[in-house]
Amino acid sequence: MIAPVLRALLAGLIDYAGLFPPAALSMAETVRNYDGYIHGEHAWMLGRLIVPAARLAEYADALHGSGLDATDWRLSALATAADAETICLFNDGPAEYGRIDTLEIKAADVHEIECATV
């Protein structure tokens, strides 16, 4: 049994990045794995699914027709400042694909960071 304090500390701590090395899984495998983990014994520790903004359409395709319900999934998009419209369009789309609630932006310089926060 896990102590309540430890459980509170670790809740949602581990994001799933199955698309990236060392796993480097396909999008379909990543989506299936995340679904299994989100319904598994240790789901309380699982955080967001990490998806590059450039691959959001592929993510939606992997979910479409899979029979999986990602309505409650939280996503973190790896993005650039140029991906803002793509991310907004995704979040305005079908709720069963989950929602991006975190952005990880790699900025080329300080100016890009300032523009992204406006």
C-alpha cells in the first residue's frame, strides 16, 4: 500500500513519451499503450501523453476508428511558436481526442519566448 502523502506527491508525475527514443513506437502503438496505462493499476501516476504538434493529425488518425475514448486524456504538445493555430484547431476539434493542456515550446531566441507569452 502506498502512503497517502507519497501518492499525492507522485500523482500525475510521469508523462508518457512512447513516440521518442528509446521506445520510438509508432503513433498507433503509442496510443494503444497510453490507453492501457491510463486504465491500469498505476494510472494515478500517469500524466500527459507527449505528442509533437506536427503529428497531431496522425494522432487523431490513430484514434479515429480505434474504439478508444480519449476524452479524458491530457496531452502535452511539443511545439514551436508557429504551431499555435494547429494547437487551437486541435482543441476546438472532437472532444474524444483529448485536450492539449500543456505546451512545451522550443524557442529559437528570447524574442520568440516573448511572442509566445502574449
